[in-house]
Amino acid sequence: MTDSFIVACVQTNSSREIEANIAAVAPLVRRARDADAAFILLPENVSMLEPDEDLLRRKARREQEHLALLALQNLAREVDAWLLIGSLAVKVEGDKVANRSILLNSQGNIVARYDKIHLFDVDLGDGEQYLESRTISPGNQAVVAALPWGWLGMSVCYDVRFPHLYRQLAKSGADFLSVPAAFTRTTGRAHWHVLQRARAIENGCYVFAPAQCGVHAEGRETFGHSLIIDPWGEVLADGGDDVGIITAKVDRAQVIEARRKIPSLTHDRPFDTPA
């Protein structure tokens, strides 16, 4: 494995229509490759941000029939780069859908899949409510996948609030953490940066967090601010509010150095839970 590479996070404003979203993301991926990115990450719901639950179920496709997956596999081959599809709506059992993150190599082959484990069921007040479990079937398997430069621990959006998942990913060998997201504007303003930096710091990992931004169908608003964070918690790049790309140079030696300085991954101790 080589230690250093350029990573890119693509920030999008996805609509309800798969074809339009793929057409919008393709030039951004090409732009990232032109900036020498060898690993390019796309946000959650990159092919479709559909707020209507019935329409989401109808538009979702099984993985082997998913036109967005095929298009993005072709795009990975075209640009000759590793590509993380932040997530696609993939039809699974019954009337449920998996929120599935898919890692592609530079030949467009599927290297790893991760189904979002933690579902976003929240009531933020003032009528802003999300009940992901009504349509999404939760995953139950943590995933660490091999990249040419190290190991990637995969997650999606709301997972970032569950630090034990990332602890297990790091202890299983992850050098980098992917957190593709469609974070709400409300929660993003309050928590986005601090949560992402915390996951980097406490695990001595790079964090790559490509995000949705702007106003979507039926007035849903996402926060943007795609992030690339180093293992010491420094923000190397921030995507701000608008569609675009961010890039940064990543060096796995920084992971090794951060963990040498603060070897907290080796300091976990068993303890009794409170009575």
C-alpha cells in the first residue's frame, strides 16, 4: 500500500430524479479527477433525495437493476479512480429500502457494501420530523474495506452520533472513516463539525464526509459543509454551502503518528455499568 494520495469529496444538491442527479454529479467527479484525486466520495442519497415515502419505495431498485449504480460504475472506470457512492436507495425485503453505501474500485467493480445501521427517527420541533424507519431497513454489519492506501471504515450520516461504531471500525483496522451525509440544516448548524472532528480525534483517523447542500424537494434543507479532517482533528477542507468539490492530500503516516502520540485505542478498559 502507498501511504499518500489526494482525496475529494463531492457536494451535491440532489433532486427527486435519478437521471438528473447522475448528470449533475458526473462533471463534478471529472473535476475532482482533474485535480488528481485518486479517491472520490459522493454524499448520501446522491442519486435521489425523495421525501415522499411511497415514491421512494416505487423508485428504489434492486442493486443488480439500479441504473444509478451502473452509471457510477461506468464513471469510475472512465476517470480511473476509486469512488464511494455515498448511498443509494436499494430495494430489499418487503416494501423496505436499504440506505446502501457502495465502494467501487477504479475498474468500477464493487469492493464493499454498507447498509446504514442507525436510522434517523427524530422530531426537531416546528414541524421538522423525520422517520426513516418507516421506509428504511437498517443494516446490522459494520464494514472495513481495503483501499490501495489503507483501510476504510464505512458509515452513513446519522451513524456519526454513535461513537461505539467508529471505535469498532478503528479497532478493526480503519485508517479512514467515510461519513456521507444529507445532514439537515437545523442539526448541521449545531452539531456537524464537532461530531466529525470528534470521530477523527478519538480514533486517530481521517474523516471524509461528503454532504448534500441547499434546498431540496418539498422544502427539505441540508447543511452542506463537506469535510476532510485529519487524525489530529484539523479540518483540511470545508465545502461551505454550495455545490462543488473539496480536495486534500492524505498521508496514512499521520494516522500512525497521531496514534503513537495518543494511543487511546489500546487503553480501553472493561468496567461495570451503573447500577
